[in-house]
Amino acid sequence: MEDYLRFLPLIIIVAVGGLIFLLTAIFGKKGHTDVKKEGEPIEPILTERFLVGRYLGGFPGYRSSLPFVHCAVTEKFFVFTRGTQGEEIGRIPRDSIKQVVADHKSQITQKLTSVGAFDKRAIDSSPKKESYCLLIDWCSMSGERHNTLFEPTGFDRATTAQNAADTLKNWMTTNPKVSL
């Protein structure tokens, strides 16, 4: 019995290490490298997913606000998902963006409501009124104009909004209309 107790710490360490390895192998798929829209082939991702913030609205057919939305860049699309690897909430063709704007929420609200392009209630329902927003003005494949709006999260919201805008502009396949 004494010989068994001598090896007990080693057995526990090996068992815990094996469990950690097993859980990592099952759940720890590092770096999601593709996106798949239902019924379509897998698309390789060209960059790391980046945070765009809280989704406020603007994707056809998706009206719910979401707290943490990330964007992945594929060959033809910007793909927006809940979290880093969650459900796809929308996609924007990379060649369809007319304008990307990172600005104070009040300025973006004024621009959008003056042209009737967005429901002001969606913007006003977000927690911080004196914050920044990221606006993506784009056209769908059918030619319909859309304005998709995000509110950055975190401590430095202005920087987060600007970084997301810069990343989108860098990966657009047309020249962006710069507006800040």
C-alpha cells in the first residue's frame, strides 16, 4: 500500500494533464480559419476576425441588437458574426461599400435620421448616448442601399471605432469615401 501512495501525486498530475489535453483537443479549436454560410462551400478567412462592437441594426432580416460582433474578411465578403466564431448575422460584399464612417453617435444619428435611412429608436436604445458609432453604407447584390450600424465596446470606443473603420477600408475592393 505504501508503494502506491508514493506514486499518487504523479498519477494525479498525469490524470489532470491528460484531462486538460483531451478538453483542449475537443473544445480548443484555435483560430477559426473558415466561414460557411448554410448550403455554400467553406470560404477561407483572409485576416483574423476583428471586433466591430455592438450591433445596432442595418442587416436585412436581422433586427436584434447584439453585444459583441466580430468581422471576418473572405475573398468576396465581410462576414459579421456573434462573437468570434458564432452565428453569422450578415455579410457585406467587399466591393459594395460606399462609405465607412467612425464618428460621435450624435453626428451619425443626425446624418441617418435626416435622410430617413435608419430608425432612430435603434440608436437611442443603446446604453451610452455620448459614444462613437461605426456606420457602413453599402448596397446589396440587388442594388438596395443599406446602413449597418455598430457601437464599439470597451474603454477607448473612439479608437475601437476608428480601428474597425480602417480595417474595413483596407480590405474594401473599391476606394472608400473617407468621412470622419
